[in-house]
Amino acid sequence: MLAEWQNHKTQLRAYVTKRIDDVDAVDDILQDVYIKASVNLHQLKSAGSLKGWLYRIAHNTMMDFYRARQHFDELPDNLVAQEQDSGAEARAEVAECLRPLIDELPEKYSIPLRLAELEGMPQQQIADQLGLSLSGAKSRVQRSRVKFREQLMACCDFEINEHGISGYSAKDPTRQCR
């Protein structure tokens, strides 16, 4: 078996040298290949498959070499704070885009929806402000959401994937629903 390994040594070196851009690492990779092969020799099914088996080990060892070499820049300490701010900014931007569509709803639906969704007001406060019972306010907000959804679907076509909405286009480009 050792003689067969030596027969493949030159070809294996050429294979690794062609795929590794660091000539100093070629010998290290070949050494790792032969160590892995000798440790796992019991897994080899037949002597006839030695060459393919060695090339598979070499391929995997080269992939490990490149994975270990990946350089990652250190992230700045203030990155988390920036992302939190951008989320708030994005929500504010979306709210401003949706406001004209909400304003097109009849007042009995637009006011509770604006208070609940854009201003984040609790439904009890909405009930108090509009002179409704709590169950009446909840019902009004729910009906407002349904009306808004119908209006939104009439305005735009949405592309939806497993993560949610991935894109949209206006059905009527002349209408201000973007």
C-alpha cells in the first residue's frame, strides 16, 4: 500500500500546487493529507480506489486551508447602536409611505388605524379618545386594518417569499400609493 501512496505523491503535489496560491503551504497540506489518510486508512474500501480517496482528502484539506485563511475585519463597537437607529428610521419611513393610504380611508377607519399603528397608542386610550368602549375600539381598529389591507392590495402588487415581502410594484403608476 505504501508503494501506491508514493506513486500518487507527484500527481497529488501537482494537484495541490495548482490550486493553492501559497507555495509554502503546499507541503503542509500534503502532510495533512497523508496524516488524515493514514489515520483513516481503515475506511478505504479497496486499494483500487486509493487515488480517488487521496484526491478527496486533498480537496477537503485545501478547503479547510482556505476557510482558516479567511480574513475578517473587526466590527466597530458602535455597529449595534447604528443598526437600532436604522430600524427606527426605517419604520418611520414606512409609516410616512403608508400615511397617505391610511388618510384615504373614511375618517372612522383612518383615525383609529393611525392612532394604533403609526402612533402606537394602546387600544384603551383609543377608546377613551374616540368615545368608544374598549371592545368597540378593538373592533374599529380591526375593521380599519381590513379596509387598509384591501386598499393596499388594490394599489400594489406584492412579491412574497419565505421571509415576507421581497418587492412590490404599483398597479397604477399615476396614483400616489408608493
